[in-house]
Amino acid sequence: LGRDTLHLLALGFQVVAIERHPLLVELLKIAHGRAMAQEDFRSLFSRLQIISGDATEYLDRCVLKLKKPDLVFIDPMFSREGKSALSGKEM
């Protein structure tokens, strides 16, 4: 839901957030647009890029372009087997 992204932005990082679920992508983009419309938040959220897709495919493209990220943070919301939510602990 973007909470970890907000923490990373607040720490000063440039963040590329990749989300697979189309509805969540749209909700994140709406929230990003609203934040960018407010002058107080514009500098913070200008360091955020939201991408719809699979993170492994994105990372493969980065490697091919020789543009490796400094850090990759993976937040698996659901396990592959049972589709039950994983730990509710925050970053």
C-alpha cells in the first residue's frame, strides 16, 4: 500500500515502486498525483516513480542496460502457495 515507499522517500532515497496488481497501481498513481499537487510534498514525491509490472522483469532490463539499482527491497504480500497474507510487521 506504499507505506514502505513513504519511509524510503522520507529517508531521502530515489524510489522506483513496482506493483503487479493493476488496481493498486492506479491507487498509488492517484495518491502520487495528489501529493505532487501539494507544494509541501512535491519535492518528496518527485523522487518516486511508480511502475506497473513484475519486479524481476524490471530488474532484468536494468541489468541489460547496465543500470543496476543500489538496493532492492522486496515486500511479498502473499506467499506463493497458500495466498495467505505474510507477516504484518512493518519495515
